[in-house]
Amino acid sequence: MNFDGSFENVSTLAHEWGHAIHSLYSNSTQPYTTARYSLFIAEIAAFTNELLLSDYMLRNATNDEERIYFLNHAIDRIRGAFFSTG
């Protein structure tokens, strides 16, 4: 990942960090044979991290233009989670 500090990159980092933390907890609390999980479950952890970031950004936006941007981003991510284009 080429991180340039943009919100899009921060959102991607939050998503991937959700995967990392989920794997860490799964691997540290379960035996190797049962620590695996489905893609659906993995995406829940990653998506939750993105929503937490969106909530933070919305609460700390300084004007309506920022709020609209972050709200639109969150809506697009929710829509994308239910209606995948690929």
C-alpha cells in the first residue's frame, strides 16, 4: 500500500488493520486447527473498523462539506458491502 495520508488511504488502512487484528485474536485464542474463519467473518471485522473511522470523522468534521464527504463515503462502503460489483 502506498500511503499518502488521504482519507481513502486511511480508510484502506483501517480496513486492513481490522483483518490483522481479527487474525491476531483468532490465532492467539484458538488452536491452529480451528483458528481459520470464512471470508464473510473476516470482512465483518474489517468493515467494522471502517465504520468506526467514519463515525470518528463525522463527529470531528468541521463543516457541512466535510460531513457530506464522510457520510457519502460511509454510504458508498455500506452499499458496496451488500452489492459487490465484482
